[in-house]
Amino acid sequence: MKIETVKLRDFEMDFFKFGNPENPKIVVIPGVSLKSVMPSADFIKAAFKKLSDNYEVYVIDRRKNFPTANSLNSFNSDSADSSYLSYTVHEMAKDTAEVLKKLNLKNVNLVGVSQGGMISQYIAIENPQLVNKLVLVSTACSIEPDAKKIFNDWINLSDKKSVNELAESFGKAVYTPDFYNKYKDVILSACNGTDEEFKKFSASVRGMDGFDLQPELSKIKCPAIVFAGQDDKIFSHESSRKMANKLSCKLQVFKNYGHALYDESPEYIDRLLEFFATN
């Protein structure tokens, strides 16, 4: 599948699209990962086949060139670097909104997964004209202590380039035990990155530090729904319930699934289609 690049004044961002361009648009913003989802475009297209029957689907990456900073924030790190990449969720949201505008994508059905859900909340608040409906998947409107502990672990392991330990920490936090054990080798391979990929991963995780949109959620006026895994180890379904209550929207809890319900649940795509089809 063709990977396309949007070039703006200060940055470039990759994306891919599939489906009929005459159909309504779905934009997917994925979560944080060591490697970009762009090389997985063909796999994602196949997994989203039901969506592309009636929609044109865009999957948007993060910007290629991350900004830099000279001092670490409150997420812990053992890195000895005096200068490091820094990219906050709010900056990600501003960049993504600019890309949507550049692509002339307005009134889209926005699906934000994990960190992508945080980005999507900002977009819905600050650029409501871009969003028709909002789906927040395995995400939160603030960072709670359990999530911060996990993220600190990921940053430290990433800064040390501890591939096996990062794969284990990431895999066990994100996936159910059966899925993790079945695909352990694939997860390990996905955590074996270049120096630049490790730096970007650490920067992306640090970018969630201080994230808290609880006071702003009432500004989201479009129809919304929250998807949560019952056994999510990063963002509990109870925190998802609080977010849904603040949005005055439905919470869909996926029983027997964790954070990666979007990869593991066979009902995930059907639930998306149901929500998009409602008036």
C-alpha cells in the first residue's frame, strides 16, 4: 500500500488511506509504539475491511522530526543525554489537526486509540469542525498513578535500549496473557528498534506527562463513545467510566480483554460500525 506524506512548513507526517474516496471519512490515530504503524498498512487494511466497505479510512502517523528539549520533565529517566526529543500530546494534536486541514478532511469520524485518544480529545475540543463523531479507545482524560508507573518503566527501559525487558513490560501491560504468550516473539521483534526509534518512543511517552483534560471535556459537543477493556492494566475501565460520564456518552466495556482490545476483540470493528451508523 502506498504511504503518503503531508509536508507542512515545520514538519512532515506520513499517512495511508484505503476505501472509496466518495464515502464518509474515518480517521484513525494510533497509540504510542516503538515502531511506526506505517509498515503495517497492508495488515491494517485487511483487519479494517468491514470499515472500508462503506468508508474511506485514513491512518495518521506522528510527525517525522520531533522537537528537542534540554531538561527532563517529571517522568523519570536514567538517560544521561543533556538534550533529548520532546513531543507533548498537545503538540501532537496541533500537528495532526494541521494535517487534517491540509488534506481537507473535515467532519470526520475520529477514532483515537490509547495515546491517539488523548490526541483526539484535544482535536475535538480545539477544532470541533473537524470531527463528526468521536471514538475513544483504551484511553484516558488524565494520567493516573498506575499508568504513570508503567510509563516511567517504559521510558527507562527505552533509554537503556533494554529490548527484552521493554518487550516484556510493554507486552504484559498491553495484551492479555494468552495473546502475549502466543505472539511473544513478534512483540519482541517490534521492540527491537534503531537508536532514533528508541529516542522517539521515549519522547512520545514523556509527552503524556501532565496530561489532564478533565476540566475541558465538556467542550466536546460531537457524539462520542468510549471503548474500554475490562482488564486494562494501563487505563482502568473505571477511569474510562469517569471519562464517559464527563462526556455524557456511552461506555462500551469489552469483557475479558485488556488495553489492546482493538487488536484482540473480534467485535471491535462491528462496534465501531454500529456507532457510526447511529443518528
